[in-house]
Amino acid sequence: MEWKYYKPKFEYEGIINPYESAWAGHVFFAYDLVRNTKPKRIVELGTHFGHSFFSFCQAAKDEGLKTELAAVDTWKGDKHSGFYDESVYNTVKKIKNTVYKDLKISLVRKTFDEALSEFDNDSIDILHIDGLHTYEAVKHDFENWLGKVKKNGIILLHDTSVTTEDFGVYKLWDEIKEKYKTLEFEHSHGLGVMFKSPKRYKGINLFKEVWQNYYNLFSENKLIKQEISSINREIQEKDNELKKLFTSEQQKNQDLAELRNFLRQKDDKISNLKTEIGHKGEEIKQRDQIIQQRNVTVREKEKEARRKEKIIRQKDAEIVLM
């Protein structure tokens, strides 16, 4: 079997970031798996934002496949993924209707049990199970959907490496490994790959060790680059903030200098006005003194005029007596 390795560009990155998902380390294997095996039908149980599902879609689009892709989810969440509002489903619809609008995609908004009747037995090439992760729940999903998968089909189970809290996928995975041919990636919370047919596994078994190393290292490299890119963006944002603060500080200093200059001018004007008022006060005082002197002169003249008038009246009286 020939296996090609690709370096895809995931077009959904413009809407959701594949590297922020718990599935981040497996998107490249999922992509290569679809392009190399060319499945006719892929079904995913538990889609959330669609990081894994749209990786399948990207491969089908790039390879020009007529694959039927079905995402089964209530898009309400659970205790492991968290509960969420309609924005998640709306995001998934947006990606489906824009980036992958030409693909045969079905968004089946039902529980896994409710959706069973929509798929015939022996009709699924690749089944990805990523729902509630308790042992009871994932075992129930596996047993219910196993018959829907073709005899040479492949089943993927996520979170096979998680052993904390009530996660139980690893327990089911241990049971599966005893019955079927498998391949496991331990990075990114673990991804189990089960081959329903031993014949299908024979061709792939040759790549087992290479895949485990390659996809782990390749994903780590991508994640590190993404982290570096994210750090660089944060640094750039901080630099921009500092530049804004520096510019703002410069503006504040300029405004403060202008205010100080304005206050100095005001102080100078006030000082000049005080000086002018002082001068005016002196002038007023001098004018008051002149007015007082004039008043004294006027009173003296009035007194002299009354004295002269008295003398004239006396003389007039003397003339009358004569």
C-alpha cells in the first residue's frame, strides 16, 4: 500500500483555530487518512466546533472526492465538553455553507441513538466516536454503531490516553485491542484507530511505527510554530499598546506644557493688570487731591464773593440814606 503525506492548509482556520482543540494533534493524520483511503461515507459522533470533522472535509475537498460526510450531534454539549449555546452550531453551519458548500455534508442534529435509523448497516467507511467519554457511554456508542461500519471499515476513538476523572475511553480501548487490529497515537489526549478487517490492517501495519513518530512530531512542530506565532502576535500587540501609551504620554506632556504656558501667560496678564491697577490707583489719588484742592479754591472764592457782595449791599444802603 502506498501512503502519501500531505501538508494541507485547513481553510476553516479563518473561522475556528484547529490548534486550540483537543483534537489538534490528529488533524494531519485524519486528513491523510481520507485522501489515501478515499472513503465513500464518513460519520462523526460528537462534532462540537468541527475541528476533526472539517479536517475530513478539507481532505475530501482537496482530493475531489464525492464522499458523504455526516456530523451527528445535539450541539448542546455534555459534562465533558461543557454545555453551550446556539453560537457553536451556527459556527458549524457557517463553515459548512461557505468553506465546504460544494461537499455532501449532513448536519444531523440528534442524539447518537436517534440518528442510528438514518444509516444502513455496513454503510460507513470511517466512523469517528467522540461523544460522552464515560466507559458506559462510549461502550454503548461503539456497540450500537459497530454494525453500521463496513467490514473493511475504520473506527476512530478520541481520548484513549485520558485516565482522569470518569473518562473511560481507555478502558473500552483496552477491550477493543484484544479483539481487533489497532493503531494508537498517544499524543493530543490519544487517538485509537481500529480496523474492522484484519486484511485492511495488513497493508497499514507497515506504517504503524512511522506514523506514530511522524504524526506526533509533525503535529508538535505545527503546534510549536502556532504557539510561537501566537506569542509573536501577543508581543506585537503589546508593542502597539506601548507605542500608543508612549504617544499618549507624549501628547499628555505636550498638553501639560501648553497648559503651563497658558497659565504663565495668565499669570503675566494678571501681574500686568495689577501693575496697571496700581498705576490707575495713583492717578485716581492724584486726581482726588486736585479735586480737593479745587474744592478748597472754589469754597474760598465763594466766600470772597459773599464778602464782596456784603460790602456792595452796605454801600448801596449808605447811598440810600444820603
